[in-house]
Amino acid sequence: MNEPLILGIESSCDETGVGIVRGTTLLANTVSSSMQEHVRFGGVIPEIASRAHLETIVPTLNEALETAEVSLEEIEAIAVTAGPGLAGALMVGVCAAKALSIATGKPLYAINHLVAHVGVALLDSSLGISAGEQLPERLGALLVSGGHTEILRVRSLTDNVELLGATIDDAAGEAFDKIARILGLNYPGGPAIDRLAKTGDRAAVKFPRALTAPKYLGSAEAPGPHRYDFSFSGLKTAVVRKVEQLEAAGEPVPTADIAASFQEAVLDVITAKAVLACQEQGLDTLLLGGGVAANSRLRELLAERTERAGIKLLVPAISLCTDNGAMVAALGSQLVAAGAAPSGIDFAPDSSLP
Ligand code: KG4
Ligand code: ZN
């Protein structure tokens, strides 16, 4: 039987992505990013991102169709990120998807961006889970990007994903971007801090590990209010204060040491809580997703800690970890295969989709 050919559109942040899959086979994953336009502001400017999506959505679509060597008429269903994300940015992708659905008469599926970050694992054949189109049964996911930092329990991609923990303020990638700016590094700050930290001492400054105090953590039997949650805004303040103190004292700012110590504070908590959640919730496999998955220290620390805990770690190719259309198409494909009803064309994008 020929598996359905699905088109996926992603526009929740600064990446315009169009992906095409057949079942769990990746045929095209075209991404156009407006990141360079945000560099001088040190962060994503929603208005600029929306305009960039408008300009690039049709060329990106055409390039994906060309790469996959399929025509629009052959596409059997259209999937689009409905949220969470930037409202105006989401609107562009959703409107494009609706227009395509009306023009081609093909069903439209509204996709949750976070669940798509998990479903993308099916497309990476090196992870060894795509053959049966089934994700591991006791699966946890750690999503870390510029827009989100979450721990999920994934029982079923199509109808049972549970949020175990999340950031209560900034996303981890956002914290990397802000600290990079303070240290005089360019946006996006994550890769810059990752590089600089390699030459620094991660024990040089003991920055706070937020939400790890007993009153937040509690115990396995009596979990505290934030056992699996994260917070990075206090850490950001601590770094700012440290830099200000050094400058006021006329001392040089050891940027590599600060970068390494900051990075360690973020990743220590993220990896420890992800492993804790897996252990306590009986999850034997952990999937890593989001742009921060590119971080070398995160990969190293998470590999160490999951191995010690007997948890299997899955890290998809980085082009599948960052925002892209293929992950949206992959989840759309799962919905079609599960016989889920299409979303119709009346749904609105939801920037804070749970
Ligand atoms: O998933 P993504 O491409 O877009 C969303 O934010 O949804 O993630 C981008 C984020 C940025 O905050 C960027 O600084 C961060 O991922 N990032 C990294 C690294 N590469 C990208 N953070 C830490 N280390 C990296 N190597
Ligand atoms: Zn994302």
C-alpha cells in the first residue's frame, strides 16, 4: 500500500518551513530563516518574522515540491502548525495552508508545534524507530529551544501527550541569547556561548540552580509545586550582577568562564530534571528536541546522565531538531494514519496552544 503524501507548513517563529513526507519517509525539508534580520535587535522581532514568512512562504513551498519531485495535486493532506508560537507568524502559515486546502480540496490538519518536535523522530532512520512507525512505548521528551523548555510524557502522538514540567519564565534558548548579548556575543547566542564555553571553566562561578530547593522540588512521594519545572530569569539576573560587580571593581570580565559557568547552570538543571522525571514516571526512553539540542555540552551531559540511569537517549539529526516543516508533516502523517478527523478550515492559530 502506498503511504499518504503529506505537506507540512511551519511558521511559529523565525523559520518558514515546508516539509513533505510519505508516511515516515522524508522527501523534502526546506527551511528559510529570517534570523539574520533579527541579529541587530538581539532577539526575534515578531513583526519582522511575520513579514519574512509572507515573502518566503511561496518560494519555500515551491522549493520543497521541487526537491520532493511531486506536484501540489499529488499531495493528499496538508498539515500546519496552529500553535504555540508568535501570533502573527503563525497566521501566515495557517492562512497559506487554508488557501492550499481550499484550492486543492485536500484535508487540513492543525498541528501542535511541541508534539511535532517529538513526532519528527519517526523521520530519522538512524534512530531505529521509523520502520514500524511506532515510537517507544514509555517515551519522555525534552524540548529545549528559544521558545520552549518542556518535559513531556508521550503516550500517543495523536491523542495523548502530557506536560510534566516546563519553564515558568524564559525558555532556555532565550536565556542563552540574552546572556550572549550581555557578554558582547552575537545573536543567536546559543552557538556563540557553546563555542566560548569550551575555553572556559564551568566551575569558575557558582550560579544559582533555580527551582531545585526542597520547597520547590519536594520528594517523589510528595512532589513540590515545581518538581519538573524550570526558571532561568533569576540566573540571567545573577549573570548581569556578576558582570556589573567586576566592571565596577575595574576588573576584567572573564567571558569564557562566565559563559561556561552560566551554560553549566542551565544544563545541570535541565538534564537532572529530565532524568528525574523519566525515572519517577517510568519512562525508559528520552527524546531530545529543539534548537538547543545542538549544544555540545547538553548532548554530553545528557548522554552521561541518561546512560547512568539506564535511559535510552534519542537525538534526531539537528536539522530535524530545529523548527522545520517536516516535523509538522510527520505528525500530520500520523494523524492521517490514525484516521483522525481533519481540522476543517475554521480553526484559528493559537499562540498559547497548550
Ligand atoms: O528550535 P529553534 O531553532 O527555534 C525556536 O526557538 O523555536 O531554537 C533556536 C534557539 C536559539 O535560542 C539559539 O540560541 C539556541 O536555539 N541554540 C543553541 C545552540 N544552537 C542554537 N543554544 C545553545 N547551544 C547551541 N549550540
Ligand atoms: Zn520549536
